[in-house]
Amino acid sequence: MNPVTRVKTLSTAALAAALLAGITAPAASAHPQHSASRSAQRIPFTSATVTENAGGTYTVTWSAPGTHGVTIRTGGRTVARGGATGSVTVSGLAAADRRWFDLVPDRGTPLQLADRLIRLQGTVNFRDAGGYRTRDGQWVRMGEVYRSDALDKLTDADLAKLKRLGVRTVFDLRMESERATAPDRVPAGATHVVADVLAGTGTFTSMPKSPAEAEAMMVEGNRFMVSGDTARTAYTAVYDGIADDDRRGVLFHCTAGKDRTGWSSAALLTALGVPEETVMADYLASNTYRAAANEAVLSHLPAQQAAVYKPLLDVRPAYLNASFAEVEKEYGSFRAYLRKGLGLDQRELKELKKDLLVG
């Protein structure tokens, strides 16, 4: 066994930067046990993340105010100990489909974390939709719901990995033309469900002529994702699938994994009580995960054409804000959108929170 590592304390500025970058990701993988003491169940972590680095090392960061110490374990052994706030890089671990770490505080409920990004040969934006803290201090479970870009380039090894990770239902949010050009590859035994979000809109039937027109197109598309008939039907199917315990291991995806998929994830996190700034950070993270792929596209275009195309490749605050503004305009509140737009009533929302939140 390698010597236990003592870790350095993170600065407040470093933790704030991590949160703004959308990388704080604590979560637990098992339902909490019932107890007469609510405080004994309380998750003390206000932020935590696991990041897999190049070369197979992992960086674990955390902040657990009110505790005196945190023990980091993986694979049944202790790899680090530190104070209430800290960071450690762990090396020398065996390869795994997904490396999970247990963060065990000296008081309160432990967390089990993994890197949010699922590394596959055929995708660049396949990630866990969970791992975020809600406003009331609970956490969205990881390992339950996934989001991704297109699946047509998945290798056989990728498919085997997703089967081992428990992906059982795949919701394809793409249009018919996209599905015909790049048919999904899904894990053996998984159910494939077409949930075409944009079937009822002509927003993306022609190319914009200027960057401003491109951005306006994206804003209009995000409005349709809220109030369009086919969009509401598609997202209703997705959330019904997430709510069904027998289908847990749900994946929803589109082509880039950022717009139709982005709203699906943003709406889910909002329904679960995740703060607006965290929802936005998760949404904007597609810019980071897709940076290399987007640059590869833009670098092969003439400068003027690249300038027009870039807003279509980006995710921007204005796009997601347009969706939330449409919610307010059409439904008056997000809860009303869930009830009237997606058919998710209070009882069903309560059950969804029970299934997907810990702490």
C-alpha cells in the first residue's frame, strides 16, 4: 500500500473558480439509510470533485465545513487524508471503466464520486448528468442519468463499457435527417427511444447569413424547446423514462450534446433544486468538452463563414436564458412548466427527488 498522502488546503479563490467552471461534483451512489437523526445523515460537503488527468492520475478536491478531517478511499484502501478542505492527486491506480472515490468525513454522510466525463473513443461530450448540490444541501446522484453527443461513432469497446456502466435506455433527441445520416449505436440489451425535439420547427432548415442571425436562430430554437409541441412530447418521454425505476441507467443525447441535450439536463437539474448558477455552469461546460472538436470544424472554414458558424457550435448564456424566459412567459413558473408542459405533477416530482437526491 502506498503511503497515505497529507493534502494541502485549497484557497477560497480556488474553490470559487472551480464552482464557476462547473466542476464541483459531489454525489452519492446509494440511497441514504433512514435514521432518527437528520444531522447524522447530513452531507457536510459543499463542494467536491474527482478529475481524471492525463496519464491516469486523479485529482480529488473537497470542502466540508464543520468537519475536522476527511479520508479518501478507492478500491478498498485509503489513499489520502486531509482537513475540512483539501486537494490531492492520486497515482498508481489500476485502470477501470470508471474510478470511484469515497470521501469519508469524520462526521456526517460520506460521498462517492467519479469524474463526470465518461471517456469513450466515439464521443467527446458524454458525461454524468448528476453530481451537483441542491439549494437545500442535498446532492444529485451520479451513475443514474447520462447525457451525450452523437452515438454513431461508438466503438465496440465503447458499447461494452456502457453496458457495464448500466445504460439501459437511450433517448435520441435528434431529427429524422440526423438519425438517418448517423444512426445510433447502443449497448446490447438497451432500449432505443426516438424523442425528436425539433420535429415541429423550421428553425434549423436553412443556414444563417450572419453571426447575429445565427445567434438569433439558436435563441429561437431554445424557446421552441420549451413551448413547441414536439419538444414537450419528447421531453415528457425522457422524464417519464428517468422516473421509471426499471429503466434507471438513462441516457439522452442529440448531435453535439449541448442544445437539445443541454435543455434536457438543465430542466432536470432545475426540477431537482440545483441553483441557477450551477445549472448554467453545467450547460456552458459543453464549450470546454467540445473545444477541440469545434476548433477542428472552424479551422477548415473561410474566416467569414467560420464567424457565422461559430454561434451554432457554441453554448451561450443567452441561449439557456431564452429557454427559462420562455418558461416564465408561457407557464408563469418552472413548477407550472413541469406540471402543464411535461405532465410532471407534485407527487411525481417528489418521487423523482426521492430517487435521484441524497442527503
